[in-house]
Amino acid sequence: MLGLEDKKAIVAEVADVAASAHSLVAADYRGLGVAEMTELRARAREAGVYMRVVKNTLARRALAETSFACATDVLIGPLVMAFSTHEPSAAARLLKDFVKDHDLLEIKVVALEGRMLDPRDIGTLASMPTRDEAIAMLMGVMKAPIEKMVRTMAEPTAKLVRTAAAVRDQKQAA
């Protein structure tokens, strides 16, 4: 049984994480065994996802003053809450991949930056690029016009060299 101070500490911890998180994914974990929950927690640690099982009344209090207050009405039943603190798609990707192997886990809540999403849209959130992938895509887009300009500027010289080589080859053949 949790005492009042323990409950206050849990609420403060979850509220602190939720205040800095990008997204929240909550799933009903009924039917999962200890081994599966341990595996899920280990995967969450590897992915940098904060995961916690919290009583819904405490979770509602913790989320009340955060951007995830929109999710307080749908916190029903035993839920494991996963917060993405570094990348918006980390928690969604983690739980979506875990559901493939463990169909007893059911996604109930998906929230991104204070907006509720349909739980069926977890695939969309999970497919978002990571920060590094987004930076790489941006750099590719930024680099393309410069590469094209360099190729365009180099083409007259290259064409002159090819023409001179063709003339040389023709004179050698004759």
C-alpha cells in the first residue's frame, strides 16, 4: 500500500517527465506475464523511453498540468504509460514493434505534443523519422541544388574535353 508521500513522489516524477516529453503512448497490459513486461521495460530503456505503470488516479493528477491533460479522460483500466523524451516517435515505435510479438498488449492512448491521436494511427507516429534521419534528409535536400549547380558549371568544360578526345581519336584512326 502506497503512503501519501509515496503517491506525491510518483505524481511529481510522472509530471516532471510528462512536462518535457514529446509524446505519450499508453497500452493495456492485461494478460502479459512478468517476463514479457521485463522484456518491454528493457526495450524501453534501450530506446530511451520512460515507461511506468501508474494508477490512473495518480496519472490523471500528474498529467493535469501538462500538455497531455487531453489524455486524462481515456485513462481506463491497467495501463503502462510510455513517454518519448528525446524523439517523438520512440515510444510509438517501441510499442508498435512489441505488439507484433505480443498481441495481448493493446494500444489505448496515443498523444503527440498535447493532441490526442487515434490509437490506430500509431503506425503513422512510429514511422516518423528519428532526429538523425530528419537531419540527414534535410542535408540531402539542402545539398542537391549546390551539386546540380556544380555539375552544370562543369559540363561545358567536360564537353570540350570529350570533343577534343573524339577529334584526337578520329585523327589517330585516319
